[in-house]
Amino acid sequence: MSNVLDITVFGFVLVFGSWLAGGFFFKRLIADVSFPRVWLIVLEIFPALSLYRGLDDLFNFSEAHLRWGHMECGGKA
């Protein structure tokens, strides 16, 4: 039973650590225009940073383009 607990703790630390690395380190690199795009692609080989980048892009797109006024019901209710 100890192995299951060890693996659970390891998985939690890995996920939480990836979130911290993405939030504090990778966010600055995404926002920095002068940072070379090639290095961003290299960093995205790490799956957690790739997921963080994708979610960040999705959030920025939705924040810029999705508004309540744009959502209309096309058919009759």
C-alpha cells in the first residue's frame, strides 16, 4: 500500500510543480516579445508547459473575442 501512496504523492507534486513552473517562469517567456520563438518551441517539448501554453492562448483568445453581445440564438426557442 505504501507504493500507491508514494505514487500519488509523486503525481501530485509533479502536477503542482508543473503549474508553479508554468505560472512563474513560462508565463513571463510567453509575454516577452523579444524571447526567441524557437526556444519557446523547445520548452514546449515538456508536456506540462505545452499544456500551460495552450490554455494561456485559449484564455487570451476568449478574453479578446468572446463577449455576451456576440452570442445570439440562431433558432427559435
